[in-house]
Amino acid sequence: MHILRFSDLCANGQARGQRVFIRADLNVPQDDAGRITEDTRIRASVPCIQMALDAGAAVMVTSHLGRPTEGQFKPEDSLAPVARRLAELLGREVPLVADWVDGVQVQPGQVVLLENCRVNVGEKKNNPDLARKMAALCDIYVNDAFGTAHRAEGTTYGIAEYARTACAGPLLAAEIDAIQTALANPKRPLVAIVAGSKVSTKLTILQSLASKVDGLIVGGGIANTFMLAAGLPIGKSLAEPDLLGEARAVIAAMAARGAEVPIPTDVVCAKAFAADAPATVKKATEVAADDLILDIGPETAARLAAQLKAAGTIVWNGPVGVFEFDQFAGGTKAIAEAIAQSSAFSIAGGGDTLAAIAKYGITQDVGYISTGGGAFLEVLEGKQLPAFEILQKRATG
């Protein structure tokens, strides 16, 4: 994927004295008092901002926060808590600028945070007049927000159309590189883990991957539907019987290529979905009518772990069981540890996946952890993300 990289512009001196507009993803969770409860996205944005400052640029940063109503700014929509945390991380003052679309005062070597971009009328629908005004604020536009790369909005797409120069920040560039390594030019065997409660929400991903991967591991409610499609009993487990045809089609598509969707041979069941529910390991053929399948069994986990350890590339989206409850966490733990021990290049994404990675302490052992939820899923579906598309267009046009 041919794109301009901000790191290259900084390295050759092209950013010195320039007005740089960075679209970051600073959409962090807050408690009822407005305090930031988890700052990973803010910390992830610092390298790009620091790179611009070190290059002698006049730096403007913006992001969305929450779900504001366009044209109706409320105190809870403010990036003020983000500005305070960013100032701590950068070790310098970060002024917060409101009503910035018509002009921003910032000098080379300074950084300002532009208030919540989704409050601006026309942002969500990528209004061209708004995009042109924002583009006029800068000499270089930098997209460093993979989490919004699947949206064609004013600050993610429109401004890139009209800015003098449009490029990818280090975070976005790293996502592009990891995605290409995992999906465009993977080392084989390529194994994907796709788990979640419903086949319907991941069906297009499963169909897309079925034409690419050498092994497709399904987990959670998705695995229950595939077990049902394979003729196995699943008791009262979460499943989608109306999608058995689609599940069988995915199995058939994989089989036609000499690949497989491994169906669990043993499972961990309970009579109720509860943190204190007793867990029972059963053969997949012996699930009772009143059983809930809440994890894969140890035999299945060992088989999948061996497959992952032998892989060349691993794509991971979703835990394979109810890992929040320890008695149903064995399968996800086994998969996490196998990925950590594998020599394969691994890329992981999705909120629950990141929680599992943190729980089992394997952050340093995953090749790349994606910061985008919806964007990561759309990449797995094989979609062209708008932010990638416009940066490619600007780099070649």
C-alpha cells in the first residue's frame, strides 16, 4: 500500500516550520465525574505529536470524544480531561482551543488541542465546505487514528482530499504494515481465530477469511452454531439455527481448499450462565439438553494450541469462551499462551481480545495489537477503509 508517511517528512526536514494537523484517536472512557479511566489511546498518540514537535512544526491535534450532537456543544463533550492528560505525558502545556474551524493561532514548537471535532456541523457527513476550511488550517494533514479509519468523515477523509499534503502518522502506518504482513503477504500457514456471540455479526468476516486462511478457528456462540451445523448437540447454548446453511458453506469452502474449520471435540458446560456456576467438561457428543456450552474443552484447546504453535501467521479476534469467569477461561488462556509461544507473526484486535491479552500478560508476545475495533473488523472483511483509500489516492495522485 503506497502512502506518504509523516516520519519520512519529518526525517527530511519537510515538517519544519509547517502547520501540522493531526487527527488522533483520543476517544477514551471516562467515569461519571469526567475522569479518564483508561488512557491507552492518549499514550498511543504521543509519538506522533512528539515527532511533529521535534521536527519544529506548529502542531494542532484533534479527536472526537463520545457521541456529541453536531452544533450543540455540552461540557461532557469537552476534550479538557484529554488536554490535561496529554500535557502530563508531553511535559508541556497543551492549550485547548474551541471554535477553531475558522482559524487557529499556533507557533512552530507549540501544540494545541482542538476541541471535539464531532461537534462541528458537517463532520459526520464529510461536508466539503467544512473539509476545505479545515484543510486551510494546515500545510500537512496527518491521520494517526486507525480506530476511525473505516469512517469517511471531515477529519478522517475530507480534509485529506484538500490539504496540501496528506500522510499517515506512525500509529496508522504501523497498522497498515501489520495488516499487510498478516493478510496481504502472510507467512503460511495462516490461521485466523474468529470468536463472538453471533455468526450474523461476523458472517462476512468468516466468508472473506474462508478464501484466504489455512485454518479458521471459531469460538464462543459462533462455535456453537458451527457445532450444530456439524450435527452435534448444543443443549440450550447460544446459537443461530437460521444460519446453519451459511456455517456449512464456510466449512465447505475451507474443505475445498484443503483447509479446515476445527469443530470442538470436547466442551466446558454449565447449567446456568453465572460466575459461580459449576463447570463440567463433556465430550462434544454428550452435551445434555439443559447444558450451556461456555468454553472449549482441554482436548480441543490442546489441539488448537498445537495448530497455532505451528502457524506462520495468526489473526486473532475474540476469546473462545466466557473468559471473564475463571472456570470458563481455560480455552482462551490456552490460545493466548499458544500465540505467545508461537514464532508466527500475530495480529490481534477487538475489545474483548485486548482484555484477554491483558489478563494473561502476553502483550509483549503479540506481534501487533490493533487499536481499532470496527476498523479492524472491516479489514478482516476485506473492505477498503476510507482513510487508507484517500491517503493512497493523495500519495499517487
